[in-house]
Amino acid sequence: MASAGGAMQLKVLFVGDVDVGKTSIFELYRTHEVAKSPKHTMDPVIKSFNIVTMTPHTTVELHLYDTAGQERHKTLTRQFYRNADIALLVFSIDDGDSFHHIEQVWKQEVLKRSEKDDVKMILIGNKADLYEERVNDISTSEQYARRHGMKFIEMSAIRKDDYQKVDSVLRETAAEIVHQGGRSSSTNEEHRPVQRDEVIHIEPVPNPIHAAPNEPQQEQQKNKRCKLC
Ligand SMILES: Nc1nc2c(ncn2[C@@H]2O[C@H](COP(=O)(O)OP(=O)(O)OP(=O)(O)O)[C@@H](O)[C@H]2O)c(=O)[nH]1
Ligand SMILES: [Mg+2]
């Protein structure tokens, strides 16, 4: 949380495995329209705008960060975790690995790299329209979220009206942060300066360790099975 002489600013991260629909949710929330053929996110995209929280109806400025799920881009993405206020942990209901990775990978990454222990986490089960291919029961996700003090929503990024689910849970969470008087551990300069209504593409920094030399390797990553499950 930061406050630039006016509205409280909250840093919100979208994290989760590749292809779970982070960008689709980001775009649905941003534009209230279903994203057409989103591409893999390479460099994080940041969008800033004001919302009014649930009671006490305070205006806060959200800085939304859409990050990459692909391993080769994680190095860059991790730079953006610092001092996150809210993390949207996204999995796909037709992909069991993506759910297991919430606990095994994404929650740990957020806790470690945000350098805070009070990040508000919201679990999102996306692709609810693919209910026939559902691999884990909704009650499993609910129980997991409850056990870890997370809010939970199930949604489909291809259903236009579902932007309201994201909107509600974000406004509710932002209201809780306002109630708590914000966070003490972040300051203005820890937030990247973001122009309202502007999407910023940050050029990826080539990383010799994570850079994949060719496309087949990307596919391999995408299709990789969970070795921990
Ligand atoms: N059926 C269905 N497809 C979806 C949904 N959300 C996203 N998709 C599709 O899933 C694919 C991946 O979506 P993205 O939004 O690019 O996924 P991502 O998590 O941003 O992926 P990375 O940026 O590579 O980490 C795209 O083909 C989307 O159209 C959904 O709710 N239902
Ligand atoms: Mg994406």
C-alpha cells in the first residue's frame, strides 16, 4: 500500500501457471469484454485505475500486474512481487497441476518475494465453463482457501458478466485493507510509477539461465506434468 498524496495505492498481482487465463481475467476486468485470442504473456503488463471499495466506499488506486506463467519469464516476473498488497492466485478447474501449484509454487513465491507476510490472497478457479472437464471438486478449492485465509471465486473469463466476480472480490479485499489502515511495510517509491489508463510493457531482460533457445522447449514446458503431485 502506498499513498501518493491522495488515493491509497494497492499493488495487485495476477499469478499462476501458464494458460490458466490470467491475461483473460485481467482483460475481462479491465475492459468488461472477453479477450480475443490472448497470447502468452512475456513481459509483465501493468494497468492502473481507480476503484471504489466496498464499505467504507473509499477510492483506491489499483496497480494491476499481469505476469507470465512460463518458466522462462519468471525471472523477470519476480521483480514485480515486492510489496504486493493483493495476489490473485489463478488456476484452471480443468488442470489439476495448476491447482496443486498454487500451494507448491505460487503461494510460496508470493510470500517469499513480496517480502511481506500480510499479502491478501484470492484464489481464482478459472475456466468454470469447462465444468465437464473439472478435475477437482469445488469444495476442495473452498476448503483449501478457507484453510489458508484466502477468498475464493470460481469464474470463467469467457463469460462477460463474470468481471463482476473479480470486481466484487477486489473491492471487498481493498475495503479490508482500508479498514486495517493500509500496510506499514511499503512506501511510495516501492511502487512503480504508472500512468492511469496506460498499459506498460516492460522489455524482458535476456536471462541466460531461463532463456529457452527454441519453441519446442516452450511447448515442453507447457505440457510438463507436475512432478510433485
Ligand atoms: N474455455 C475457457 N478458456 C479460457 C478461459 N480463460 C482463458 N481461456 C483460454 O485459455 C488460453 C490461455 O489464456 P491466457 O489468458 O493467455 O492465459 P495466461 O494465464 O495469461 O497464460 P500465460 O500468459 O502464458 O501465463 C487462451 O486460449 C484463452 O482464450 C476460460 O475461462 N474458459
Ligand atoms: Mg498471460
